[in-house]
Amino acid sequence: MPMMTRDVLLEMELEEDDEEDGDIGNVPASKRPLMAPPTLPSSLALENLEQTNVSGFGSLKSQQDLRTPEFEEFNGKPDSLYFNDGQRRIDFVLVYEDESRKETNKKGSNEKQRRKRQAYESNLICDGLQLEATRSLVDDKLVFVKVHAPWEVLCTYAEIMHIKLPLKPNDLKTRSSAFDNFNWFTKLLQVDESIIKPEQEFFTAPFEKNRMNDFYIQDRDTFFNPATRSRIVYFILSRIMYQVRDNVKKFGINKLVNSGIYKAAFPLHDCNFSTPSEDLSCPNERYLLYREWAHPRSIYKKQPLDLIRKYYGEKIGIYFAWLGYYTQMLLLAAIVGVACFLYGYFTEDNCTWSKEVCDPNIGGQIIMCPQCDNECPFWSLNVTCESSKKLCIFDSFGTLVFAVFMGVWVTLFLEFWKRRQAELEYEWDTVELQQEEQARPEYEARCTHVVINEITQEEERVPFTTWGKCIRVTLCASAVFFWILLIIASVIGIIVYRLSVFVIFSVNLRKISNGTDPIQKYVTPQMATSITASLISFIIIMILNTIYEKVAIMITNFELPRTQTDYENSLTMKMFLFQFVNYYSSCFYIAFFKGKFVGYPGDPVYWLGKYRNEECDPGGCLLELTTQLIIIMGGKAIWNNIQEVLLPWVMNVFGRCRTVSGAEKITPRWEQDYHLQPMGKLGLFYEYLEMIIQFGFVTLFVASFPLAPLLALVNNILEIRVDAWKLTTQYRRMVPEKAQDIGAWQPIMQGIAILAVVTNAMIIAFTSDMIPRLVYYWSFSIPPYGDHLDYSMEGYINISLSIFNTADFKSRVKENPYAGSKYDTCRYRDFRYPPGHPQEYKHNIYYWHVIAAKLAFIIVMEHIIYSVKFFISYTIPDVSKSTKSKIKREKYLTQKLLHENHLKDMTKNIGVIAEKMIGAVVDNNLRPKSD
């Protein structure tokens, strides 16, 4: 059999497609073959694949039967997006290394890879795709296989994938906004419509080939935009087989790339990001996105979401829409947070209890008990003067107001985002996306068990039985639980570090300072312990994150979810559960456990029977919690920016340095894109995860740090542009994907919002010193408990510190390490009766008043905020009235255009048939009867 040229093969393919084209759009998904549509060439390829040799590769009966692309020399322009003929658009690019030019001894392995690739490319051609191969101009070992989907293939798969396409232009008028009156201001924030022209809106419907005349087809070359073409081609590439061995079918471009048979597979950017294309027909969307979205000078402008969605797909578009909306809402939270911070800052001088701590005649005369056994010395209360001043800024009445405000703010954000998301679902045609989603190729490959569908009562294939699914779920849950226990173990290790190193700092810091003021004034043992422990905790968090990311992907792959949405949701829940424990456990420890179970100097509580529990400063642990938040939030932001900006930039610079100098001017578009960084399998998953963790810090612990929304706002403004810069300049173009919403992140945020009310109420009640001060002010500063005639905070420090007799150390420790001390008594942070009292060292009446006030505060605050949250959720509908009208209007027009046209055709056909029948009857009656 003589070798046929690529053009002859493609002409034969088109002819066979025209003859054997079958309509499988209405065939149940469970009965469709993996190589749809079932054209004759695909069937022949399958038969030949099953007649494989001993090695089981997808080779045909003879080497001549392989339908592979021939090599073509590049003779076009560097930014060309077409085959060498200048007519067929490049929809996808596959890259591999030519085994014949590799300097390696693994000839057998190279031959296997070559045969798999040839079988795969042969089946691509048999399935209707057109291929053209070109060698690299820089590295002759690299081969670029350009893939083009003809019109018939696009139409067939658009029907299979239920892709919505335009029916007619949208006739609904856009509602005027309340901000139109401020057009002079909003115009500054909008993108220039003369540069990025608004997209024409259409009513759409799922594509059907037999109703092609009903769709708005003005030009076949532009009816399917580049993003849709790439999505269709990727759908085909993911389902084409390359090997059948022992009744096990291997298929999909992802497996071929992972095994190294192909180096990469990606759609093309349409031009260079810094300069527009010389081709007048090129829309230059990448250049426009960089200029009006990713460039630093556009940092104050709104995002061109429609162009982002058109170029990158709905999945990336919905991420940037959510991130932009979240950032806008943070502006309000940041303003209120800064106002509360300034309130605390300017009222710092009125903080009576801090003045008492710093007063040499009050705080300087109060001797505090040692905070560890044997080696820790007595210390003066005024050592904590500076920390008490800082605490006055954060532990003020403004903190309470801000905590209540944030409880309402997070509800407003979530409810208004639902409305915005519903608008985007309509505008981007993702309202009924769930009905379109196909099973993952990895799932389909494992479908070996036949079961009866309870709904259709038809046979369908599933990857495992019910018992097998239970076993997999149990194993996955056990693995996740094990890693959570590992994180808890690391947290316990940090606690042990804090307990042990505090003793060292307590002794050595005082030896270094020798009583001098500067060191003791700013570096206390508590502060040194907190900062070093926070830094170590941050390093451990980053290390565990790196390890668990790979483990979570392995667990989810073993679980084998059916669709891509199920896969991402399952991975999302695993990763967030891990990250929640990893990032927030140390904050929960400081906020709700540290200093709560310490006993008193004569009878301290020991951790693990060896380490004495930590105590908080006399003003509480709120300042330490603030320090922990600043270190983790700041360190996380810096580390993420290093990973997101410097790493891909350095990798790309290194890749360009390996190419020939000046070759980029003549290097074709596909080769320039190949040297960019791949986005990764999970796409924007880590971007979402980063923002959700930040959302948790902003809401869960905001009562301790009112400036957290401001830091998040600044970070997000930069994050949007950094992510845009990465996508447009440093990464290959991602395969466009559909997405209806932000997925599992929405219920995660709702869960965080509910938990945030509890955590902030408990921080104010148990971590800060606000409730004890209020109880003192309203009850114990006046008779019969106090000596003041009017309400006052004077004397609060004295009543909040209990008295301990140093001689009582003897009854608690075998050898009193403080025997012979010049101090007869010392003070400690608690509300207990003094020595000599009938209830010596028992909790006094003030303690029980404070406990009752704390519990009452938590109950009242939670009920008020939850009531407001539920009221807001009830009164704000998830879908606005205008959006509902648009959805109903589109459904009406779809039915009118499709069904009424169909009825007209049927009526016309019935009329023709009736006329023929009447004519036949008349002819029969007029025909003369024979005798």
C-alpha cells in the first residue's frame, strides 16, 4: 500500500464523515462510545486497535495504515494562528521530542512511546481532526503538532457537549444604575470602551445540528469563538484511545503528557502580550487584557470581566469576578476597621488601667509571682508597660463595635455575591450548566461494573460496586483524619516549645539587660516566646502544606469522583479542612486555651505532667493573638507573592536564555507559548484557597486585629493584578472551562461566617479583658465592694491581681526555691481570695460575676447577630427581579424560535402530504372504471 499524503487522507476523511455522519446527540451518555461521534473511520481504528501485536500498542495492521501528519516547514509569520495554508485555524498544539534525534540508550522505550503517539495521532485524524507537524526552529528535537477542528467536527461535538450558542441578539434593555448620576466619576474607573468594545449580547440555546438554521450563523469561521473551539478539541483529545491491552483501554492526552510521550498540550495565545499582532484579522485580546487589566497603570480600573471570560473561559472569569467583588466589599470593612483602630489609638491616654501599670508608685510597687518553677525570678508589673499601652489600642470599646459590624458585613457580602453570581450565570450562559457536564475520562476508563439505573431502568457502567465505594470512602476519610492528627501533633510540639523556651527567656533576658531599661521595656519573655513560636509555627505550616497538597491529590484520585466539578469539590473540602487546622490551630490555642488553665503559684497545672502551663500578660492574651495574626498573614502574603511572581518569572527567563539569541523575533507563536510556564492541573484552586484562608483570618479573629481587613484589601488589590499579570505574560493559555459558580468555596465561606460570630464573641469574652473591666466599672468600683463614690476604673489593677504568700511554696514544692526571698507576698493574674481567708486561694465573688457576665455577653451577642444575619438572608433574594425576567424572557424566546419553527415545518409538511392525498383521491375518482 503506497504512503498517502496528509491532504489525501484528510479529503478521504471528510468524504467518509459526510457519508457516515450519525446523529448521537440524543443517545444516552452511558451508551456513547469513548470515541464519539461514531464515524466509520473511528470504528475502523477501534477494530485495528484491538488487533494489536504482543506489546499491545495502538498500532495498526501495518506501518502504512497509521494516519499521521507529515512534517511541514514553517513559512508563515511569527504570530500566525493558522496552518501553513493560512486557512485552517490552530485550535490546539501538541509538543513532543523526536525519539530518533534523542541521545539516549533507551531505544526500546523510545520505540514504545513513538508507537503510542502514532496510534493516538492516527485516531485523532480518524475522528475528524486535522493535524500538521512542524519542527522547532530553536531545538530540532522538538516537534509541534498543530490541531485543527473542521466545521463538521465542531458542530457534532457542540451538540454532544450541549454547548449554548447564539439564537438572536438580546432585545432586553439594560437597567440604569443608581451610579449613572456619577458618570463623570465612574467613567474614570471603567475600561475604555473604544479600546475594549462591549460584547454583543445574544439569546442562546444548546446547539443542535438538525436545527442549524435557527442559530445566528453569519460566518462559520467566527460562529465558534477560539475559546469554544479549544474546549471542544480538548474534549476530543481527552477521550481518544492510544492503546488497548488485556481489555484495558488507555486514552486521553493527560495520560500521554504525564507519561512523557508528549511534552505539553495547550491552546495558543492570540498574540504577544506587549505588542499587537501584525495580522489585521487577529483580535489581539491578550494584548488588550495586558494593557487594560494586568498593567500596573490599570490598577484603579474595573476588570474587563466579559473579555476575561471570552478569552480564558467562565471558570477563570468567575474567579476574578468573585475576587473583585470581595475586594470591593473589603473597602467598607477596612474603613470601619481603621476608624475603630484610630478610636483606640486616640483614647489610649484615657486608659486608666494602663496608667496604673506604668505608674512607678502603683505598677512599680506590685511584685508579680514567678511564672515558672525553680529558675524564674520575681518581676515588677511595670515591665509590661509598653505592651499594656499597645493593648489599649486593640482592647477597646471600638473592638466590640467592629466585631458586631463584621458579623453583619460578612452576611451582606455573601448575600449580595449570590445576586451578582446569578447575574453572571445568566450573562455567561451557565444557568443550566449542571445538565451539560460530562464524566471525567479517568472515571469512564474504570467503568467495568454493570448496574441497573434506578431512574431509567437501563444498564450502565460504574467503576465499582456499593461495597467498593464504601471501602474507598472509609480509606480516604481515614487518611484525611491521620493527617489532621499529624497537624495537631505539630501544634502540641509548638506548645511544648513555648513552655520550655519561656523559662530560658525569663532567666536570660534579665541577665542580658542587667536591669537596664531599653531591653526590658520592649522585649519581655512573653513577647520573645510569642514571636519565635509564631515564626516556627509559620515555617511548619508551609512545610506541611507542601506535603499535604500532594497527599490530598492522591486521596482524591483514589476516591475517583465522576465529574470534574465533583473532583474539585472533593479536593476542596479535603484541602480546606487541612488548611483550617494548619493555619488556625495556633490562633485558637492562644485565643481560647492559653492562660485559661494555669491554677495559681502554689498549685500550678502542668502540661503532659512536666511543663507548667503558660500564663497571659496581666492584660490578657489579646496582644499575643494580634502578633500571631500579623506574622501569619504577613508571612503568608510575602511567601505567596514570591511563589506566584518570582518563580514563574525566573523560570521563563531561564528558558529564554537557553534559546538562540534574537530567535524570538522569528519564533512562531506555538514555540513562544511552549516556553511559558504551564498553569498546572488544578488551575485556580490554590488562588481560591489562598483567598479563603485570608477570608477566615479577616472574619474569625477580627476582634483582635481591626486592621486585618485593611491588610487584606491592600493584598487583594495587588493580588488581582499579579494574577492577571501571571496569566497574560508568564503562563500558557489555559483550556477554557465552564463554571456556574465558585463551587464548594461558597458553603465553606458560609460556614466560616457562622463560626466567626462565635469566635469573635468568645475572643471578646475570654481573650480580652473587656468584660472584667466592665464588671468592675459597673459593680465593684462603688460600694459595697469599692471605695469610689462614682463609677471609675481606678483600682482595677489591684482587684484583678490576687495575692499569694511566698511561704506557701513550701506546701506545694518539695524544696522551696524562693526560701529566704525578700518578698513575703507576690501577685498573680486571677480572682481568688487572699492567704488567711477562710476560703484561701478559692475563687472569689468577683470571679463568678465575671463568668456570668461573659456567658451572658456571648449569648446576647450571638443571638443579636444571628437574628440580623437571618433577617438579611431572608430579605435579600439570591436572584434579583431583573435577572429572573431576563431568564424567563430567554426561555420564552428559545421555545418560540425552536418549537414554533418546528411546528411550522410540520404544518407545512402535513399540508403538502394532505394535498398529495387529496390529489390522489381525485385522480382515483376521475379515472374511468374498467368493465
